[in-house]
Amino acid sequence: MKIAQLSLTLAMSVLLAACHSSDDDVNDPTESPVEQPGNGGENPGTGPGNGGETPEPKPEPEPEPAVLLQESFAGTELPAGWKQHNGASGAAYVKDGALFVDGRKDNYTATAVTLPVPATQNFRLDAEFTVSAANNNSRWVSFMYRVSDTQNLEPYFQAAFRQNAAASNGTELAYRSNNGWNVTHTAAFGEALDPDKTYRVTIEAYNGRVRQYLDGVLLHDAEVGDVRSGSFGIQAAGAMIRVNEITIKEQLKALPSMGDIYPTPQVVGGVAMAPTLIAAYDAAGAELRGAGGMLFALDASLNLASAGGQSEGTLAQRLDAGVAALPLLRIADAATVEALATLANERNLVDLTLVADDAELLALARQRIPMARTALDLSRSALRNTRQDLLAVVQQTNRSGSKIVILPERMVERDAVAYLQRMLITPWADSRQTTPQAAAQILTTGINGIITPDVEVFASLLERFPANTLLRMPLVIGHRGVPSLVDENTLEGALKSVELGANAVESDIYLTTDNRLVVIHDDTLDRTTTGKGSVESYSLAELQAFRTKPQGLAIPTLDEYFEALRGKPVTQFVEIKTGNANIIAPLKALIEKHGVQDQVIVISFHQDQLRRMRDIMPEMSAGFLTSTPAGTTPAVLRTILAGTQAMSSTFNPSYGNLSKEIMEAAKHRGTTFWPWTFRDQAIAETYYQYGTNGLTTDYAQWFSGYAVKVAPVSATITLPRNIASSVPVTLTHQDGKTSTAQSSAMVVVDSTAGYSAQDGQLVFSSAGQATVLLGHTQSLTGGRQYTIFSEPVTVTVQ
């Protein structure tokens, strides 16, 4: 598939919108790419030859795929072997030359019919259907495949179509197992489904590849996990489907590749989510051990050059020779972008990172090569670590369509790095330093990535840290405040979560009839307040007459949140819950009124709302709320990258299916992960140990006592010889409180004194000086733990 088609399709593919519906259902029309379904293979080329040449032998005719089922529903009974599951008696029937499956009795438990087709995993399904009726426009019908021979038919996949197929989740590729949905791909069709119109669905599946079409429009082009043989079915939930005919054939040819995901080697050591190392590659022989990527300069002829200026051949030659690590390409002009766009289209390149110091050039690159990531290089800027300059970094990076920003070395300090991370920016350092002391200083800032001419100095240090080391502290996001203690989405709950140490507060917003922004989760008042009905059908004054349940607190406005939290060291995650397009303008006005541009980011399940944000507030950081698809790491990475690239966003999934391996692989691409919602402490602690970027939880109090920073009590440290070393340290905890402890876990950066490790403790054997990192191990529940380290300190051994 051509890259333009692939990227547009995948860009809409990840949104969480489970077919059984929830309070997070969305409706947002978007464009859909068009590609006619074929036979699953590439078009055969025409061989050489003309009238003066001996004709080549004619190729053997390709075998015809076997027809597994063909049905056009004559008569008045269900065809032989067709069986109804769930629903009212007789809800599946044949009438007027069509099959009807009436699922209107239940909006959530679908009425299904299974087909008597032998189990297969490679097939092509074509059917003509109509959604004859629906209880509401979010109800759906589907064509099931790889259906299991179990009582509940699970696991299975399905192509689902809502009555409002024009919504962003109007069409879905979904997987059902263990009584739960994993909706891995969604897309908008060009129109809502007309009950008087017939549509044609096509599904092509071959091993782990699936394509789903509606009226010839390729909506879902995917790699799926749990590849198995299975049968087929048709079902409806809260809707009635009419099927005029259906044909299922063998799929004999593999579907085209979705593009290569390149290897990203990394250092083997104990640091969780260690910073990615990018080699400023040099033909003279830089050590690349542990380098997740290699940086080259690219010109308009697509020639590569090393950091030192040596020719490295062409990009095509390097791709043909095999890519050992992720390519990062420094670009300098629009001609290079255009040439690269042509090559990316020809070769289906989906895993490149483009680097430039020109934000407009990167924005052009994102437009011309949508699946390419971009990194804004500010390493030669005059910016410094003032609040104003840090906000400028955030805004320039977002305007360029990037998530990665490359900082000048003077800005690579712990507090600055942590601020950018809270604002959903992925900071990298451009380090020309090659001493162990300088490398240790950079590592302990918690930076996400390092571009260096000397990978070895960083790799050598990273190998010395013990298991479960955290150099970058995961951030704690108070989900709707702290609803385990205070009514959700109340100002009192937000302030309590900050008191407990939350780095960010998440709150959900809707728009009142008088254009005010209120903080509440559901689109109705019934569950959380004393009111009834739709939130957006009330004025602010009317809403203020209601109280939250059970504590009787006021429904707050976003004005009150901004006023109460302004100036505090906390980020406000504002989630747009509504699909109302009119909410963006008052949100922008409110942010500007309170001057909280340096504290606010926006998250949403609604892709159209994030797109509107990009149009109206391109400087604003955004987070894409979704789910993590199941499957192989390359397949999941493609889906994650496609979704986040389209929105220039972070990846904010439910934590189900989100693995440490996926996060470790995606970090090299600048992707950060902000999963939700942790209500099990053991699971939360496990993801904390993983080094997850941010954890959204109802229980901010779990983390209050976690040590997040360690520093020596005294600036002068003297240690004796021949006994285990121990240094008094000050610990700063998640809630800002401090305590003292003894540090006996140390990492030696360099030393003129002889030393050895005995039973995990450091023993110096001769006099001299050493640069060390002082460690502290934090115990969690269930025997879990993590270790943090100080910045480099000098100790004298006497």
C-alpha cells in the first residue's frame, strides 16, 4: 500500500470505542482513504518482450480460491446449519430473499447467527447488507470471523458498523475474548448508514494480516494477534441487520507488508525505561553498542553523511543493506523532504525519525510523510531554564508536530527535564561530552534520550545500575482528583490529590447551555450527582443547584480549577469528554484568561476534538486516550505510532495489553505512555517499576511516601578504607515531605581509589577520590522495590 493511504488509514485506527458501548463512546466524523479490495496480493507485472523476441512461456494459471459458502437466502427458513445465539426467540429469520438478525431487544448483548463454514484463518468475505433499524445511532451490526467453537463463541474478531458510521468510531475492527472487547482499529465512513440503502462489506484475512472495507473504502488495514482458524457469524446489538447475500472464499495470497519496523538495540542493564542512546554515527568507527538509533545528515539527493561529514552512501543503499538501528535523518530543506516523501511512498517507510532546527520544515515533513516522526532540534538555541523559555520549548515543539525536542546542554537539568515531561514533551540531550562524570550528570537528570558521539561511555555506566533502577521518576496523575477519598471531579478532590503528591490532576469537561465549562465525568448527572438528565442541557446556574454524591459537594467549573491550581507545581490534564465542537473556543479563552498555558494539556478519546485542538491551539500538548491492541511487538508498534503520529500526541491507553516490552521498544521513537486507570495497588506498583511515564489512578495516596529524590546531607563526604561505605542522605518523597536515611548502595562513576563490591556494598581499599552516585532502595508491597540515585558526588577516601 502507498504510504499516503496507509498513514491516513492507520491514523484513525486506535481509538477506544468498545462495541458494547460505555460512557466513553464517541461520535466524530472524519475522512477515510479509499482503496479497492483486491485478491490480497500485489498486481502482477508485465514481462518484457516485443514482436521481435521469442515469447516467454505462459505462466501456469493461478488456482481459483475455493468457495466456502455462498448464500442468497431463498425460502422462508434459516439455511441448513445456520444457528441463532442469544436474543429473542425467532430474532434471526429469512424473509423476502434476505436474512434478518434483530438485536433491538438488547443494546449490549448481541443477537448472533453462526454460519456452517469450516474453520479457516485465510479467507475473503463479501456481503451485501443494510442496517434496517437501530435503537440509537451508536448501536451496531457486525460480521464475525475466526469464531470459536465455544458456548459464547469467544474468542473471535469482527468488522462492526454503527448506524452512525460517520463517527470516528463508526466502524471497528474488534477482538472479543474473556467477555471483554479490545477495539484495536476504528475509522469513520463517509456517511451514516441509510436504512434504505444497501452496503457491501469485504474482509480479507491472511494469517496475522486483516483488511476491512465498506463499499470499497479500506477502513482497517491491520496486523492482529491470536491468529487462529475459526468460523463465521453475523450479529446485531441494539439494531437490526438485513443481509441480502454473502460469499466466503479461500484467501490464497498473503496481504502486502505494512512496512518494516527497525531494530532498536539497547544496553542490557538494570535501568527501567533507560534513555535511548542515539549514535552520532561516524564512519571512522564509533562504538555503537547499545545504540537504539543512528543519526545521519540527508540531502536532497538522498545521500547520507555522518556527523563528521563523511559520505555514507545513499539512504536506499543503506536500507537495502539492512538497518541495524533506527535511522534518524537530519534534514535542512524542503527539497529533501520532497525527495524523501517519494522514497517513503515507493518503499512504504513507516519507521523514520526526521530531525531539524526549523519547526516549519518539520511541519511540512509531517504533512508530506505522515508516518515519519519528527524531532525539533533546539540544541543551538539561546534558550535557558526560565519558566518562559521552557514554555517556549513546549509550544515550539508542538507547533512543529513533534513530541521529541533536542535540548542544549545547559537546559539538561533535572527540574527542567521533569517539567517538560509533565507537559507531555519527550526531551533528548545533544551531548558532546565524553567523560564519565558528564555522562553520569546527564543520565541522572532523567532525560529520555541522548545523542552522543560516544555511545560507549553511556552504555558502560548504564550497565552498572542494579535491577529496577529508576533514573526518571514515573509521574502520578490523580484521576478525577482522588475519588477513593473525595467525590470525583470536585475541586476538593483535586486539591486533595495535589496534597497527596499527584504530579497532575485529570478532570473531565462539558459545555453548558450558557457556554460555561463544568467539570464532571458522565454526560448525564444521574450517577454522580443529585440531578437527572444530560449535563449539556443545563445552564451553569441550574447545575449549581445540584450536589455530588455521596458527600454533597458542588459541581465545579473549570474556571475554579484554573484559579485554585494556578502556580502550583502540578499539570492539569483536561479531558474533553463531549463531542461538542463548540467546546474548543471557550477552553482556549479560559486558558488565556487565567494564564495557565504552562500548566494545561488536553487529552481526549475524540480524535476530531484533538484535530480541532491542533487547528486552534497548535502549541498545546495533547494525549490520545485509547486502548492497546494485542499482537506482536512490531504490529502493536505500527498501530501505536499511527495513532499518535496523526494527533502529534502521547499514548494514553487503558493498561490492559500494555507490556514492558512494548514501552521499551516505543521509547526509542519518542513515544511516552500514560496508562489508566490503576485501582489495584500491585498492578500499579508493577507499572511503576517498569518506569512507565505516568500512571493515572484513583489512589494518589498509594504513592505519597515513595522516595523520588536522594541527595547527600553534606556537600563534603569523607569515607574510611576497608569497611563498607555508608553516607547519610536526604530523601524527598512524592508528597514533598523529606526524611533522612543511610545510603550504602553506590554506583562508582570513576575513582582513583581502589574499591570492590562486597555483598552489594562498596568497600574502598586505598586512599584517593571517587565520583559516585548515592542510591536508595524503596520497598513496595509484595516484595517489590525500586532504586533511585543522586546526581554525581565526590567522595574522599582516607
